[in-house]
Amino acid sequence: PQDFNLHPSVAKILEKREMSAQPGGRIDFATAEMLALGSTLLNEDWSRDFSFPHRDVRLSGQDSRRGTFNQRHAAFIDARNAMEWVPLRSM
């Protein structure tokens, strides 16, 4: 979001993530994880494509929200007001 204040180190990671998605870019493992999660959210009929029943997916554990390593964050916290932003929710 426009008025969201990322910590500078997290902002750099997101810039790298965006650049890796450009033509000729190299996607790292953490970005590939987010793309996989996002594509699952976008494709509501994915389970029918593979002929198995729909299953809800619940991510749990320490790494599921704000990863142990910054590049694995799926949720971001505003550095000024502690508001949360989860980009996967807006897909």
C-alpha cells in the first residue's frame, strides 16, 4: 500500500523480489514459495484440474507468517504504526 512504511531491509528484499519477476530475472526459493501460494489462491478450480477433491490448506508454525528469515515473510508490519499487510490476501 502507498502509506505503508516497510523497514528498509524488508523493502530491499521486496525490491529484489519484484526485479526477479521481470523478464530475464532469476527467482529465488522464497519468491517461488510465495508465487506457489499465490497461484493456488488465484486458481479456485485447481483441484478439479488434477482430479482430486478440494482441500483447505492451513499454514501453521513459526515460518508461516513472518519467516525466520526476512526473505520468507508473507506478512509485513508497518515500521511506524505496527499495522499488518498480507499481500496474499489481496490476490
